[in-house]
Amino acid sequence: MSTEITSSPLRSVPLDFGQAPDLSNLRGRSVLITGSARGIGLACATKLAEAGALVTISDVRNETGEAAAKDLTARGLRVQFVQSDVTSYTSQVALFKKAIAFGNGSIDVVVPNAGICAEQNLFDMLPTEAINLESEPLEPGYTTMDVNLKGVYYTAYLALHYFRLPREASFTPSLVFIASLAGYVGFPSSATYSMSKFGVRGLFFGTRDRAAAANPPVRVNLVAPWFIPTAMTAQEDFVASEAGAMMKTMGTAPIDSVVQAVVHFSTDQSAHGRAAGIFPHGVLDLGDDVEGGFAGQKTQQGMLDVLGAVAAATEKHGEELSRQDSATGTEAGSFLGLAR
């Protein structure tokens, strides 16, 4: 049984991401994606523009964003770049106004994608010298929260405001949150990253029912990726971190899977109130609601599948080592050992 929201045409029903949605719904739609000069954001912007949408890509990186927009427009796609700092409310207001102007006076799809991982785990930020009550430890960083949560909060607020502009009644506007599986299972390398992604999940919980019942209604969904090969995960500090070791051991999910989920949520008019988990083996509707146990079973199964793949790979590696009569198979014994 699915949860139906009273007086709303939108219902929260499980999705099959193996079924491709009708991309013609995106033709001529006005789309805004923050943090989209590269990586996941740019990949999503490209796919939506290829479907015929008028896409505003936005980022704090001006040169990178301008180059991305130039490349896409050279291919005949309708794309503009607007530099914006998501932590600044006035900057985001200006961004939305430019996106609306580019989108012929409306905004149909908003993807708050901007995100960073700037701080370590609290334990890793603690001073290494002996405790001295005559001096205080340095204030811990908080930049990740400013970008990943406050910035998303601003974007969501402005999206819900400007979605009320006049539009074709045939298209229900879409807000697609980009969280992370770190918002479900935690993230050992950065406390603020985990906090921010749990917070985005809270925004999702706190808006989806009211959005469905609004006039006009708004579709609200969430995408929670596993480790994705991006510029962020390629950074030297990340690679050297506990999370980097986990990524190396436990594998990555293709960026195309994230794009698949974002495009599905953008165009499928029945997609509302759902959370898509992006695992190495595919895209799952996590069932992040009462009926789905708030994603408990699906997230557990997804993680067990990942660990099962690791176990199979390490067993195969151990057999190869044994056949070669080389070093012992200790390295293949435990993904936790490899993660340190």
C-alpha cells in the first residue's frame, strides 16, 4: 500500500529505475543545477540539455563553468552559465532570476547539487599536543555545512518560491535533492559531511508532504550516491583518507547512475517523495518512508551487496595469491583492514 497525500494528485509510490521515463517532458523546460561546472552536476546538466531543456549551470568556479557552457552551446544545446556562491542568499536570488529569464519566465526543475568535503572527522581535527588548560584548541571548521546544508536550504526555499510562477499545468515542477549514502550510513572521514547529508535528508523529509499538497503541487525527491569518481574523490587528501581507502576497496558507482536517477526524478510526473540509492550494482528506490521502514531494509541490502562483492573479490585475490605462491593473503582478509 502506498501513502496518498490528501487533496493532492501526487502519491509516494515505489519506482522502478529500470523503466526509462519519457524525456520529451523535458523539452523546453527551465532547469537550474547548482555546483554544475564539473562532475555530477555537469553530467546531469548535459543529459537534461540533450533532452531539450533550457539549462542554467551554476558554480563558484567561473572559468570552469564558462568553459563548460561554451562546450555545450557549441553542440547546439541551450545552456547558460551563471557564477554564484550558494552560501550567499543574495547571490542565489540573482541566480534564480537569471535562470528564470533564460527559461522564458519560469523554472521547472531545480537540483541543489553544490557540495564539498572540507573538514575531517572531529577526532582527526583534535590538537596533537598535550592538553593545556591555559590555551584553547582552535575552532573546528564548518565550511562543509555552509555549502552542503545552508546552500541547499537557500536553493530549496527559492525553488519552492519561484515554482509558483505561471506555467503549463501539464508539468509538475521538480526539486531533486542530492544527498549521499553518507546521509544513511555515516562517513568516517568527515563529521561535517555526514552532518550535512543527514541534514539534506531532513530537508527532504520536511518538505515532501507539504510540497505535494501545495498549490501548485511540487514533486520532491532525493538522490543518495555511493562513492562516485569525481574531482572531489580524486583529491590527494581524499585518496589518502579512510574514505579513500574504503572507496578503493569497496568500489565506486558510475556517474551515469546518478544522472539516471536525476533525469528520472526531473521528468517522471509520477515520481514524488522517493529516495534513490546509487550503489555500485545499480539504482535502488530506498523506500525512505514509513512503509519502507525509512530505507532501513533497502540500505542494509545495498550495503550487504557491496560487502558481498568485496568478499568475493578478496577471496578471488587470495586464490590467485595462493596459486602464485607469493605473499600471504592477509591483504585480502578484511576490507576493514584495508580501509586503514
